[in-house]
Amino acid sequence: MKFLLFLPLIQAEIICNYDEPCLKACKDTVCEYFWNIEHRFTRTWRTHDFGEGTSYTKGALRDIPIEWNTTKGTFDIVQEGINIGVHDVYDENGNVRDPLEELENLFLVDGQPQRKVITINGQLPGPKIIVNKGALVKIHVKSTLHEESFTLHWHGLHQVDNFWNDGAAMISQCPVDSHSSFTYVMRAENSGTHWYHSHYGIQRADGLHGAFIILEEDEDSEEMSWITMVLTDWWNTDSTYLAGADPYRYGNTFGARMTGPGGVACNTEDKSFLAGVKLSSFCVDSILANGRGHYRLPVSVENLDKKNFEFSVFEEYLVSETTTRIQLKTIHAGFEFPLLFRSADGRKVSITAHDGRRTIPEKGDGVFIGVGETLNIEVDFPLDENQLELLAEIMFEGLGKKARPLERPFVKIIISRDASVAAYDVKSKLVAADDSAEIPEEFSFHQDNGVENKLLLNCPAENFVDIPCKMVTDFRRDPNYESRFDNPPPSLFDKPDRVVELNMNFATGAAINGIEYKYPDEPFFYGPENTPMTKCTEEQMKHGGHCTQIIEVKKDELIEFRVTAAEHIENEARRWQWTYHSIHLHGYEYFVTDIGFGMANQTTGFIERANPSFHCKNNGMRCMHVEFDESIMKQKRSDRDDFIAKNTVVVPAMGYVVFRLRATNPGVWPFHCHQLFHNYEGMALSLYVKDEVDHKPFSYLPKNMPRCHNYHPKDIAINEEPRQSQESSALQVLTSLFLILSVCLF
């Protein structure tokens, strides 16, 4: 068993205490973090105020709401509530504080006000965990949230023999209640770019996520500067409202049966499309890079004034004067939209790693990043240049105002040279960005802008409009790094013990094979056989339903998954439901061996029908199950042995992905779409890898693991005699004392 006991006896390097910024990497063999989970509100200034005559404690640390005054070129304190009449904040010497001189204390995010955010030690995104491979990592989290519970999932870490630290609420643990604490312990076994995030409802949308980087011993010696880059799409609406207002939650994972009012959903004319396929039913507000963005205010087509942004603050990254190449360890921690990552000036970018695994570099003009994916992206920085500008933006050509250049959300990433930075180091400085910003030239999905051999990377399509793509199966593992991983790829000529066919669509709501996943009544502490849940009936498995869908396989079996994103081609009403799905499996990486795409119109590039390798099995107008043409699948089989490993992959609209894994890690592992609302609405299931010999992971369930379960007592003992009032009880006591004293005296 790899899970370690007697952990308090191990001396650890403490990276940060509660409420402290966690800024450094850990070089020790044991790394310890103390995190406070707390609320903050956007467009606030966190500072100590020593002003006189105020209604709050002198010198208190306050989050002060502020707003940008364009005329004065400074911030004003918002005149509401406790701040009415307060125009200045003072330091301990009686001097007026200026927010512009304390950029590090401004919590602006994208510049919009009063958005409730969940932070760790006050940081958005949460603290970076940077450790060496093999380190033991201990993370103590305490909650000062007012009401919500939470868990943290360690995305990309396999948690071998450590299932109970995976962090999936109601699967491997109970949610951590507000004002409670929990300690996660894990071994940093698989190196690469990973991350962590809340795995409770759609709480991830409130900012509870961060980077988890595991370095090989020789990575520090590589002659390259690298930057951790956490990208997200962003709503200025908190997760509680988003979840309640979701109009599509017909039977979501928490059992809701009523739909929300739909205030966060777009009208059809405002929805985002790419190649004729809808990307999301929701409108996004901004794109964030490491927790900072630039909200674009509404603007009319007639008004081409570019001063249409909220005031914000960005990080500018500083590298040495000798740096010639930059690596960005890039994480799409967002929610609904795939992103396009590119340079502003059209220079090529390269992908050198997928989901932690090194791959042979591929170069292109832009990178498609699916929700939940991690990619190492590299870009050249010639010595005769002093600044490099990169972009992350919503990747679509589509309907509605958000498709116009004046409204398209994007974020810039600026990298500059600085003489004070040592070779291969990276520093950063904060830069104020007012309401004026240059809008980058729109990316064209056509071969008509003078760029030769235009190419996109990591696409879930052979072409986007008329730009060819390097798809996930075009990438190859780098053989120079294979010895660092314990998971050898299975041969395509080995007959799988089990073929699992899964169709992800909206035929019965967000579902897999027509089943909307419902979480069990308590975590799987004693195995699925002994856990109260809504078990799926045979009828539901055929025709759809709302239940706890579990796929059971045996330990060490070779499993082939065939995952489709197909709607019924003859059902015109389903046409607007064609979309992509980012699928993630906990506890494993898998080898992607085949990918097939929806068939596109050769003129428009729009997808018009499903891939011919499969068809819908049911005769009705809802495509809950598919069947593959085995003759076609056999023809596509190759003798390649260098397919890349992933833990998150994008399934093409009206297409499919095939991947294989060896089921060596026992547990009940979540398998779900990583698009936030798809998962929340029920597009998930559990993969039960059953260990019939050692009965892991249930044989090593920690004794003091917090429990949560239903409570329905059959018999309650109730004292039927009425309670006496406190006054009558006190009177009886006094009367008794008086009688006793009377007897004693007389």
C-alpha cells in the first residue's frame, strides 16, 4: 500500500500558513500547505484603515468597495452602507492611502463590481503547488465560508492506493462543511502540468482552483523560462445563482427536478457557434489569465471608440535579456468554452506536452484548449525583441453580438525583458490597465490573410472552416521521457476484455446513454454494493432515466472506451444540441487511439451529419445509444505504439473518441464531461474498478474519515409528560428549600 501512515512524525517544509501568500516552490521531500478558504468580492481594496471617526475598528483590515473615476483618473470609495461619507483611507501615520499605489491589494478580477469569489489565502486562482516528483504533499484546508461546503479534486493525479484523497464530493469523501477543516495527503507520483479545483456542484465557477506542477529532477536545469498560466472563461455571477437559474437542470446530479428561470442563458441569436456547432447555451463575460481580465463594456457598432473596458490590473511577466524561448504550463480551468491560444503578431506556437506527458513538438498558428485540458505551449522570443504579446480568446465564428470583434472576450498575456531577472528566471509586476485597450486583430478561420500553411493544433475537427488541424491522434509521445511513467500503452492488437460504448448528449437532459447521473446518498465508503443510492433499473438503462449509473470492470482488465457526442440526425429539433464534450476520468490516464469527426460541408465547413463509423441504435428521435460499424473500426486500427496519454479529451461534435486503459487502480472513479453545466446537469457516471483479491480501496478506508448519510429514524423515544416552565421549576425548588429550612429551625 502506497498510502503513508504516521505522517505527523515526518518533518515538512511549510510553504505557507493560513492567510499567507504561497509564493515559492517546494524543494523538500515533504511539502506542507495551510490554506484558508474564504469569500472575497470583486472590485475591492483590501487594506488597513486607521481613519478617525469611523464606525469600524481603527486599523482593521477591510475590503473596501471602489469604483474608477474616469474624470479624476483614480479610484473613489463606493458611497453605500458603512462607507457613506468615507472618502479617504488613512495609514497609521495619518497619511491618505492611494489604491493606485497598492495594486497588489486590489481585487479587481475583470473590473466588474461585487462578484462573490471563493479564494484560497485571498488568492485567485488559488496558490500554485510546485513540487518535485516523489514529494509527499500535505494540504490543510480550513473553511471560513459563510454557508457553502466544498471539496478539492487533484486533477491529473492518479492517487494510486490513495482513493480517499481524490476529492470528489459524495464519491470519495463527504463535502467539507463551512467552518470545518480537512487535510489532503498525496504523493506527487506522475510529473507534469496538473491542477486542482472544487468538485462540489458548480463551485469551480467561483474561482476555487489552481495549478499543481510536479517537476522532474532535471527540469530546473532545462534552459528555458516557464510561466504557469491558468486560463478561465468567467461569469460575473456567482455559482449559487448560476446553479439555481440553470434552465436545463431537468434532473441534475443533486436531484433537482425543476428547471431554473434561465437568466444566465443566451437567446439563440446570441449563442456562440463554431463550424455550425453550438459551443454553449450560456454567454460568457470575460476571459481571465491567472485571475485577471478586462471586461468589455457594451458598445454600439456606430461607436468605434476603443475605450470600452472596465479598469483592471494585469500581471506583466519579466524574463532575462538572454531568454530566447518561453514555455507556458497552460491549464484551462474554465467552465464552458474551449479557448484559442495564439500570439498577437501571428508567430507560431508549439505544443510540447499534453496532460502532463511530454509529446514530440508540433507547431501551428493557434492552439485549441478544451475545458479541463493542460498543455505545455512554447513560443520563440528572439533576442532583438523586447516584448511578446500572447492572446487567449473565445474560439468561434458565430451568431449574436458576442461574435463581433467589438464584443469578443479575450485576454492579453504580456512578456517583457528585464535586466534584473536572472537567466531562466521569471518575475512579474502589476500593471494598471484603464478603460482604453487596443483590440487585437480578429483571428481568421480562412486561408486568406497571407499566412502560408495556416494550421491549428489540438482540434476536435479535421478542419475549422478551411484551416487544417493537427488532432489529438496526430501527436506522438516523446520516447526520451517514457521511462518516467509507469503506465505502458496497451497494444491495439490485444483484444480488450471489455468494450464500453458511451454516448454523451441531451436526449433526456445532459446524460450519458440517456442516464442523468444522480450522486449516491453517501460516499462509496463500503463499495457500491453497500452504498445507498438510486440504482439504475434495466428499463432506465434502455430508455433513459435519473439514477446512479455505474460501470463495473475487474482490476487489471483491458478496457476500450468508445465515446460519442451524437444527436439523432433526423430530429431537426436536436440540431441545436450538437456540441463538443470535454471528458475527464479520475484516477487514470488513457491512450487515445482513434478520433472521428462529424462530416462537414466542403464549402462552408459546417458540420452537417454524424461520422459514418457509428449510428444511433434506437428507432425513436432520441439517440441514447450508438452502435459502431466493426468493419470500419477494424480498418482504422494501426500498429502504432506511440499514442499519447490524456486524462481529459474533447469529443468532436457528431463524432467520437476511442481510448484504452488497463484497469490497475481500484476505486469508484468519476467519469464526466468537464464542461460545468453538462456535468452539473447529469453528464457523468462512475467507473467501478473492482479488486476481488485485496478489496482496495475499501480495505484502507481511514478510520476517522468524516461521515455523511441520510437520517430516517423509525422509533423516537419522546417523554410524554409536558415540560414545566423555568419559572414553575424555580418556584418548586425555592418552596422545597423553605420547607427544609423550616424543619431544621423548628
